[in-house]
Amino acid sequence: MRIVSGKDLRIATLSGAVVLFKAGEPRTVSHTIGAIALQMGAKQVEDIEGVIVKDPLEIQITETITDVDTLVVEPEEATDVVDLELVAALERLIEMGNPQDFKSDGSPKAAIVNRAVGRTVRSEERERAWEIALNS
């Protein structure tokens, strides 16, 4: 489910998870988080072919590609490699919902994550995996 909010929005669940929405930036979230965001005044964004929704009130038509044979897509380098074991460990932390495992902003404590996967996890890797775990 894609959601956009007209203002910065923070959603905290009973499990201790916190999802942040920046004003005007669409975000894909689970249906549970999406339903809470809708109740708090956010809007659901529908992805329509050829239409980019930047703001719920402003729709911009983009160029439509009709000749697919001439379209050349260059492969992007894989820069976002995520450890699936780390994501699974974060999902278990969410399921257990122990408030002592999370910081005041709702993200998991680094020491808890390191202990769960048995190694030291870099902050960028932890944050990327946390986003995936929240949206799964």
C-alpha cells in the first residue's frame, strides 16, 4: 500500500515499531501501517501507468512509451545488498515486542541487533534492514 501524508507523520505500533512519513513523500508500507496512517489523515496513492503522484492534489502526466522495442535499460549496480538473516532477526524483535530492545525513537538498539545475529552490524546496514522488516 502506498501512502502519502500532507504533514510529517509518526506511527508507533504496540510492538514498539515506529514508521516515519515525510510530508509529500509517498511511501510503501504494510496494510496495517497504511490503515493507521489513513486514520491519521494520510492519503492512499494509486500508481497509475503514466501518472506520477507527487502530492495528493497535484497530478503530473509523464511521457508514455509506445515503442517498447527501442527502449534500452541499463542495469544498475547492486548497491543495496541486504542480509536476509538480519532482516529475519529484526522481524523477530518486532514480533517479541520487548520495549527494552528499542530506543525511544522506536528503532532497535544496536547491541540487541548485534547479539541477535552474532556479529557487529554497521548502522547503515541495520537501518536498511530495519526499513525492510517494518514494511514486510
